[in-house]
Amino acid sequence: MGKYDRLGKFLSLHRDDKITLTLEQTEMLLGSRLPESARVYSAWWSDASSHPQVRSWSDIGWKVHVHSEKGKVAWVTFRKREE
């Protein structure tokens, strides 16, 4: 099981088309702390990436929108892609 699989599992069970999570909530789901780059660089969340964290949601049909506060990522909104 990959580090971000728990996030993918959570999203796959989520019934709504959208959910917003703080980084702290995301860490609770993962059971571990996100890397500092997830807090500093919105590109860490970029759907254009092939990184394992992105595959955890993109492989199951979700995309992400990053919300920043004071220059740092504060929370993320996951949305189901339209088919």
C-alpha cells in the first residue's frame, strides 16, 4: 500500500462530487505528516504531475484545486471529474 492510498480510498467512498480538506485533515486521513513542499508549493498538488500523491486521486477520477493563505497552501478541494 502506497503512502497516499488512504486518501484515494477516502475519496472513492465519498458520495458528493466535491470535498474540501485542510492539510491537517488530509494528514489525519493519511496517518502521517505531509511533506513541507505540500504546504509551500501548490505545484505539489498539480494534476499535471505524475507523482504518487497525484495518482492517488487522479487514477480514481478526481482533480484538485489548491487554496492558499498567506502564501502557503491552507486547504485543498477535491472534485470528481466530469465524465
